[in-house]
Amino acid sequence: MKCPFCQNLENKVIDSRLVNEGHQIRRRRECLACQGRFTSYETIELSLPRIIKQDKSFVQFKEEKLRAGILRSLEKRPVKTEIIDSMVNRIIYNLQASGEREVPTKNIGEWVMQELKKVDEVAYVRFASVYRRFEDIEQFRNEIENLKNQFVES
């Protein structure tokens, strides 16, 4: 790995830790030429299935797009970054564990709603309103009533 300071290829690892629920290894490195210290991250690269959009076209899965949708729902809500990272990781795990080569966007949307429902009900309703294309206040009211009923039952 090239040193970001002097571009030398010779460095040593001075510390390694598991991060991101064990899905990544964080390594602190020291350049043997300039003694500059830097951090690298190592992750397993697994192929993810293609996504089948509603119009039946296919796109590659993009974690950034998933994260952006979740963050939009959680805007101005008191949810820590670590929790968001865990949500994204669980959804990606669901994609990988499905064993399918192609997964409909509907599945991903449902997984996102399941995760949001556990973390923040306001973010859940925000996401559901866009995902399910609510057209009037009655649909919001019904979703909130369903959420209340589920909360009372558990």
C-alpha cells in the first residue's frame, strides 16, 4: 500500500482492529521511509445481486443510494451514525443471504422499513410515505394507526 505522504510502498502495520461489526479491519500503518502514519480499511468484497426496478430494468446495487435514502428519512432525528451503519450492513447482509442474482427494489424497500421501524417511528413514516406513495392525509393516518397497534401488541 502506498504511503499517502511520500508514495513509498514500504510500510508496517502497527495496530489492527475489527470495526463495523466485524465486517472490516482497520489497520494503522507507519511508512518505513517518512514515518508518516495513516489508516487503511480492509473489507471483504462480495458480489451483490442486481436490482430489478419497478419498470423491470436492472441496475447495480449502490450502497450510497441505500444510505442516502435512509439518511433522508432520518434527517434531524436523534439517531447515531453507528446505528445507521448497522442498518445498512443488515440490509446488505439480507441481499447477500438471499442467494438471488436479482432482487426487486420492493424487497429492499421492505427491509429498510423494517429497520427504520425498529429505530425511529417518525423516520419510518417518512420513508413509508415516499416508498408507498401516500397521496392523502388518510394514508398517513392509517399507517400511524397500524404503527400504534403494533406497538400496543408488543
